[in-house]
Amino acid sequence: MIFFNNITKVYPPYLTKKEKVVLDNVSFKVEKGEFVSLVGSSGAGKTTLFNILLGEEEPTSGRVFIEDTDVHKASPADSCRIKRRIGTIFQDYRLLSSKTVYENIAYAMEVTGVSDEEIERYVPEVLDTVGLLEHAMHFPYQLSGGEKQRTAIARALIHDPDVILADEPTGDLDPYNAKEVLNLLLDINKEGTTVILATHNKEVINGLRRRVVTLKDGRVASDSKQGRFTL
Ligand SMILES: Nc1ncnc2c1ncn2[C@@H]1O[C@H](COP(=O)(O)OP(=O)(O)OP(=O)(O)O)[C@@H](O)[C@H]1O
Ligand SMILES: [Mg+2]
């Protein structure tokens, strides 16, 4: 379970006299295994909320819990353990351009100390899951946008995460590739992984019929079970 408890984030004034309140007492819970879309116009604070959950930014006030652990009070060891339980994907894929699909995933495992045998066993398995076995030896420039994003999803799966944070993952994709990526996220969710999807893509949201949390003016403007895009 993830619990955002009264999160406020204020950025100090810069060039202007006014401080910027990005998040204003945002509270909601995400239960294990849920698929939740986080909706809000550009600048609404979706990425900020993800960064706070990842412990990469401090909230100005409020707390975030993952199970019983307060993300911002966790010891460095606990913090590391928490981060491993969360896989992240982004609009711009963030693949290494000089490495193949296989190497992008293998490298992410290598840097976290996974053994060579484990990497050799696991990478083909995860590539099969995302339907990219035939592209294993291709470089990012040889892939479609959807294939790049599926590579990024494979990389996010390497530690068998409890949660996937997807920050506008379909932003650069045409409707066909967007649907493919979304279906993959739904499949991953079916296997029990919690998915939080930040997006301002109306079609994506309305097709999902899943829970939608809408951020507006720094607050949770609505939270509905089979939500529609209402901004
Ligand atoms: N380090 C920072 N200093 C000052 N302001 C910041 C900082 N980081 C983010 N902001 C501001 O906080 C607001 C929220 O940004 P955020 O990136 O969370 O929005 P978002 O909902 O993810 O938008 P988008 O849909 O465009 O990705 C924006 O107005 C942004 O300019
Ligand atoms: Mg963002």
C-alpha cells in the first residue's frame, strides 16, 4: 500500500515574488495490485508526486508511506530497498543509445550487482514478456517508439517490482503504439503489480475504465473508481 498523507510541495520564488504551491495537501492511498491513473494538466504536479514517492524530492510538509515505511524517514538501506521495489518508466524512454536492447537491460542489472548467470537467464525471459525477443540485438535507433518503451518497461521489471510508476509513457507514441504499451502495463498489473500511470492523454484514460485521481490547482479534484478524463 502507498499512502500520500497531506503532501504539500512549495517551490521558493524565483525571479517572481510569489512562491509556487505545486501540491496542496494531497492525500490518497493506492492499494496493492491497483491500476491508478494520475491525471492533471501540464504542471499539475504529477512528476513531482512521483519524485516525492521515490524519495528524490522532500515534501514541504506531509508524509509518504510505502507499507509501514515513511519514505523520507527511512534509513539509507531501507531507502535503497524501497527504490528496488519500484520500477519507473518515462516519456523519453531513457535508453542508452550505444547499447542494444539486451545490453540496456543487462547493464541495469549489472550495476545493481546481479550475477552474470542470473542476467543471462533473466534477460531473454523479460524480453519474451514484453514481446521483444526478436529485437534483442537491435540498438534504440532501430526500434519504433513502442518498442523503445517496451524495452524501458522490460528494464523496469528487472527487480520484479511491486509498483510500476509510468510517467506519461505514451506521450511520444502514436495511438497504435500507445495502445500496445498500455496493454502491456495492464498485463503486468494483472500479474499483481501495482501500476500508477501519470498522463494527460484523454483517450488513454477513457479507454481504461480504471481508477482516476485528478489533480487540479494542487489538490485532488476527484478520485473515481471507473474514472473519465474531466479536465
Ligand atoms: N525544482 C523546481 N523548482 C521550481 N519549480 C519546480 C521545480 N520542479 C518542478 N517545478 C514546478 O512545479 C510544477 C509541477 O511540475 P511537474 O513536473 O510535477 O508537473 P507535471 O504534472 O508532471 O507536468 P507535465 O504533465 O508537463 O509533465 C511546474 O509548474 C514546475 O514548473
Ligand atoms: Mg510530468
